[in-house]
Amino acid sequence: MNTCVGTGKNGYDSLLAALEQLRLRLLDLTGRNRLLNFRHSTGRSLQFVEGQPSAIYEKLVEGNGRGSIAIGGLPEPARRDWIERNGRVSRPDPLTWASLQGIPTTYDLDNRAGDPTAATVRALLYMDDLAKHCRKIEREAVLAIEETGANMLYLVLGFLDYPDQRDSDRTFSAPLICIPVSLSAGIER
């Protein structure tokens, strides 16, 4: 490794150029950066269809630091509501069942004022599937803390969708507000 200490304007300029090169190598502005191009993947993220972002933010960030929110799933369909697929009787598709129950199916959350359940969220999963999903995410979060010492589990409030390039059909989704969280099993009452 060559080290050159320069004095005067030329040494300063070369130092700035070297620092700029290092900065560009450290700062990933490509589509691989999850903070610029987040992709929801099964088993690694959980999307919600109900909840009030401002109430969630207030409870988790502006509260006393010990705030928690409940994650709910879809109500279990009665056995008579199950459908037959390929000769087997099973629960209806979660999206279809949510629509039949009047539960929103879009991931665009609204900010209803005065909603008593505002600081709770709902996922489009049945409760047993939601529990499995949350346990998997919790295991990976604990493993990340053990291996790196850093919490890598965040609740994201809002995404900015933008085109990859001018006049491009491909869009990226960048998280707007990331709140570090942890998962813990709660007791239903």
C-alpha cells in the first residue's frame, strides 16, 4: 500500500479525491440497497392492512419508550365456510376471506382519527400462520443480534415508490420511517 502525504493544494486535492472514491465504494446507491429498494419477501417481512401510522408512531417513539402494539390476524372461518380444493377441504384464501369479512385488503393504511384500535395492526394471515411467521422473524432477529450485536428488526411506516430511472416502468420502494422493534409473544385476553 502506497502512502503519500502531500502538502499544499495538490496533496489536499488528492486526499479529497481518495476520500470521494472511498465514499462512493461505501455508499451503495444501486438497487441492491434495501433502504433504496425494499422488496417484501415471505418469511422475512410482514405487511399490515389495518393500523393508524400516526398512533403507532406516537406509541412507539414519542411514548415512554416501553410502548407496544398488538399484531392481529384474520378471524378463523367456521368449518361451514371452508372450501373444497383438489378433493380436500381447507380454509379459504386469506385475501378472499378478508374481503368477505369486510377487512381491508390494501396495504395503504389510513389515518382515521379517534380509532380506539389505532395502535394495533392486522396482517392478512390466519392466527396460526401469523404466529409461525412471527416466530421465524423473531428467530432471525435474535440471531442477527447475537452475530452482529445490532438490531436489524424494524417497523416501517410508509414507503416511497419511485421509478428506477426516468421513463422506466420498474419502480423501487424505499422505507420512509424505520422504528427499531422487537417481537414478543403476548397473552390474548
